[in-house]
Amino acid sequence: MKTIFSILKLTAVTLVLLAVIYPLAIYGIAQLAPNQGKGETISVNGRVVGYQKIGQKFDKSNYFWGRPSAVDYNAAGSAGSNKGPSNAEYLALVQKRIDTFLVVHPYLKKSEIPADMVTASGSGLDPNISPQGALVQVKRVAKERNLAEAKVKALVESKINTAVVGPETVNVLELNVALYKLR
């Protein structure tokens, strides 16, 4: 009987600690963070258009496209595909992405498509692409927007983020917002 009461007390203490105190502490800390822990948003004309650190779907030809997503850009279900390069289903999906990319970018050869444009990231929500991923899309975007390729290329180059460690990246949402403002 004594053991049962000890177990119940431990359960009650653990429940209060992990289900009440810990979440309240995390919520309190989040209130001190920028935007009260709701993420870094990007706005256009006072309207939030997306989150800076979460990838989102762009599939219209007049915008730059981001990396494919294994979770269809659903932030509630962040995950990779867990399929390796020897998986036939995965290879078929990547080939389908390559074929689609080539249809919309007929000026490219298969070997010129950067890998990040046809493979999903580990989280499925990567907001960035490689500079090469953005640059191969310049011709299409410039044509669709009736802009000079040099102007669109200069915009891409101005949005390249250089890291101290790691590869250079381009945030797709930031690039598309700048493109929208370029007109």
C-alpha cells in the first residue's frame, strides 16, 4: 500500500511538473523572444505573406520555386521521406521532378539541374535553395514577368546569403518578395 501511494505521489508531481510548469516556463521564455515566439514573419503592404525560416510552396512560373517538400510544406508534419537513393519509388519521384523541371526550363539539360531543385530536404520545410538553384530559374522568371534577365539575375545575386560555415543560400520567400516589389 505504501508503494502505491509513493507511485501516485511521484506520478502527480511528474504530471504537474511536465504538463503545467514546464509548458508555462517555455511560454514565458517565448514571450521574451522576437515576435513572442511566433516566428519571423515577412510582410508585404502590412500583410504577413510567410515565415522566413519555413519553406512554402511556389509553383507559379512567374516566381522562383523552392525545394520540393516531402510533407507538402505542412509545418505541422515536418519530416523527410526516409527513402534512400536505391529506393525505386524515390527514384521515380525524383525523375518525375526532373521531367517537370525540364518541361518548364527547356533551355536546361538534365545535368544542369541543381540537386536541391529535385530533392526534398531532411525537414521537408527548407526555406532556402542554392544560388545555382535560383540562377537556373532566372530565364523563366524574367520571361514570365517581362523583365530583363540581367535585372532578375542581379536581384538573385543581391539575395545570396553567405555563411561563415556552410554553403551559400538564397531564401526563396525573401527573393520572391523582392521580385514582387521589383515589378
